[in-house]
Amino acid sequence: MSTRATIIPGLIDALVTAAKALLPDATVTDSFPRFDVEGDLLAIGVDDITSASPSAAASSSIEWATAGRQGRDETGVITCVAESWDASGDPKAARDAAYTIADTLDRLCRYGWATAPDASTVVLIPTTGSPATPTLNVHPAGLLSAGLTNLRLAQDPAEGARADVVFDVAFKARI
């Protein structure tokens, strides 16, 4: 059980660390990218990477889990954007690449662990099927489950083809 008011900061940190290991060919950012990115990008904790305004990053609700006020259940979402840009202007290539990025994070959340391209293993939620000795354990204390929800696709044909998949990582935690 955590003594923090929310698991959100720890879960964002875990997702950024895990995504950098699992997506070595993509740029992974915590919030807005600080520069223009050509190719693949995963921005964690942001809902619109093209906006100059503040962005919705995460939200949650917390309820008491026990009568003794010793634990609380938190449910919420962290918003992310998977983006791919294809210089040749092929929207299918950009769209497929953006969804591949989202799929990678979905597998990590759904199964609790994933294998990186270099064969290392990353654990987000220890399960009976996860490796006994992972290469990277990013499990934030209290995280019980996570998964992708609310996937939305935006496509832009300007200067090549760009596809953005905006999605939420829904979670449940005992804090």
C-alpha cells in the first residue's frame, strides 16, 4: 500500500521507462515532445501533441477501500499519443506504425510484462506468467491492473502522412 495521494506520477514514470525499452526505434516523451519528431513517437501524459495549450494528462477517482481507512482504491486514466509520420505520404504506413506503438503498450498493460526487441524483459505488473528475473522491473507500488481504452485515430496528409492514435491507459490501484 502506497502513502502517496495517487499512483499517477509513479505510473507515468513506469510507462515512460518501459516504453523506452520496448520501443527503441521510437521517440518516447514524458508529456509534450520538445522538438519536431520525424518517424515514430509515443508521448505519455498528453492528449494533443500539436497544441500550444495545456493538455489533459491524467485523471482519477479515489474511494476508501476499507472501513478502517487504511487503504484506498484508485481508478483512472493516463492519456497518451502514438504518432507516426511517413515522408512518402502513405497514410496506411503511418496508421499501421502508430497502431503498432499503441499495441506494444497494450501488450505490456494487458499481460503485465513484455519482451523488448533486444530480448530483454520488462515487467509492469508481476503475474504468474511474468519472468522470475526480469531485465527491467518498473512496477509502481499498488498497481493492480492496466489496459488501453478510448482509442481515437487522427490522420493528417500534410507534408507526407501523419497518423496520431490518442488513447487512455486505464488503471486500477490500491493506494
